[in-house]
Amino acid sequence: MNVDQHLKVAQWHIEQARLHATVEGGHKCGCPLNDGYAKIIAEVESGKIVDEGH
């Protein structure tokens, strides 16, 4: 993917996270927690990926 595509996917995922947090009764986005996403989550939680805005 290129930069623009990554940003669009990130924007979509941020909106899904917002819906998970705010929709009464739960939100179903259909995103699978696969090995690739699990690896990304582990990297973020380890501190390797830092949100420079915070």
C-alpha cells in the first residue's frame, strides 16, 4: 500500500474503534484478530510504535 491507502485504512479503523467504544449493545466491524493484527498489537504494546501526538 502507499501512504494515502495506509491513511485511509487507518482512518477506517479509528472510526471502527470509536463505534466499538460508543455504540450501545456493541459494534460488529468484522475485523478478524489474525496473526498479522496480533503482531501489530504486540509491537504497539511493547512500545516499539509510539503515537507522537500524545
